[in-house]
Amino acid sequence: MPQKIQLSKEQLRTHKPTRNEYLTQPKTPLVLVLDHVTNSYNVGAFIRLADAFAIEKIIACGELTISDKKLKKASRNEAKWVKVEYSDSTINSLQQLKDDNYTIYSVELCHDSVDYSDINYQSPCVLVLGNERKGVSEAALALSDYHIHIPMFGMGNSLNVSTAGAIVLAQCANQLRKQ
């Protein structure tokens, strides 16, 4: 009988640190700032992405109306491996990160935004992703060092925020890990 092509959970674990090792190992110097992202499934998806790319932390900003049950379901319990902070103010959080020498990249189609794949991401950095309907706030855009966008070639003008975040996060995290 031929060997299965797909890896088992045990085989996947052989290439990963132990749970205790993971908690103490350095993370990718990247912070996700969620600017009034309100959908629990989107926040849960970001937690899963933060775990997948082993980033420093997520800061969820604004008034959160997310049920704990929905968040746990959406994040599939990866929240225990990801540092998640909550903040009432996106601006205060971004200003603190800027003061700590983080470069801030807001994912939003703007007059001066550039293709996310043309950027050389600087470490440490912040990716700002905005509200599902309104996008990144004008105040957050004003504090950003760069405005970046994902080119859209179809009829639509935007992607779901967690989908857009996954695309940009993969590019950014991979660049930072190679530095």
C-alpha cells in the first residue's frame, strides 16, 4: 500500500518547537493593529494568522462587541499562543509604536498608496488594517509612514479585511524573517 501524501498531525509537530519552547522563542518583529475591526470571525482569523506567522502581537483598537464564544471558535484556540492587547484608541497605540521606532504601514487604497509587493518592509513594523466598512481611519492614515494597497484587477474594489491582511502579512512577515 502506498504511503499517504498528506502529513499527519504528529508528522507536522516534528518540525515545530514544543509548546514551552514556542512561548519563549523570539517572534517576528511585526505588530497587527486592528483599527475598529468588529467582526469576530475577522478578529479570529487575524489571531490564527498571527500564530501562523509567529508575529509579536495584535492590538485590537476601538469598542469591541465580540463574543468570547465566537472569538474562540473563529481563532480555533490559537489565541493562547498569540499576544492580544486591547486599546480604546488606535491613535494612542500607533503613537506609542511610532515612539518605539516601529514603521507603520496602513493597508488602504489612497491617493498616495503603493502596491504592497513593491515595499521593502522595515523591522520592526506595524500593519494597520481597518474597519470592515470604513477601512483605516483618516487619523490612523495620518500617523502612518506608508499607505499600501493590493492591486485589484477584477470588478470589485476591495477584499474582506482578514483576506487582505493575510495577503499583506505573508509578504511582510516573510521579508522580515529573511532580514
